[in-house]
Amino acid sequence: MIKIKRIYEKPSNEDGYRILVDRLWPRGLTKEKADIDVWLKEIAPSTDLRKWFAHDHKKWKSFEVKYKRELKNNADLINKIRQLEKEKGNITLLYSAKDEEFNDAVVLKKYLSVIEI
């Protein structure tokens, strides 16, 4: 099962394998407090796409389309996440954005739920 969670929330046993999916390290957070198993920054939106989106809700639909296009070109990391899900059971994709509804982890989770490996 794949879940998403803001990295600033307290880690829990239900998180399972914790994957940070942001390109930039979360502000004000030490690696110890982050309590991540792996940082897959390459799966995050490209710098250009991230800056273009800038968490502007009006750009959300276009952001989803563009990010999914990038994900299609990142099959190795998508397969790695799917394999980790098979091996570990619970996977939590961690993100740092304040907006819990409009962020890249939401798109990534949706993408992972519909693709086949």
C-alpha cells in the first residue's frame, strides 16, 4: 500500500518504508528527524517544472499532465518504488509542501496506482 504524508508530521510504524520524493531537502529538518529510508530526489518534478508550477492552483491540471510526462521518462525509479512496495508492504511517499492537496506526491501516488510494472 502506498500512502503520502508531509515529512514534518511525526513518523509512525504505519508509515512502513519512508521515501522522500522532493528534489530539495526540507527546510529546518535534520536527517535524523526526517527518519527516511531513502531519498529519491530524481523522481521529483524537474527544477523547471517545479519553479513554473510554484504551487499555483490555477496551474494544477497542467502541472499534473507535465509531471506525468516526466514520470513516463523515469521508468527505472517508478519500477524501484513498485518493487519496494512489493518487498516492504507499506510505503509512504514524503513531501514537504504545505499544501496537502496540490503537490507532486499526490500526482506520483496517483500515477503509481494506475501503471503496470
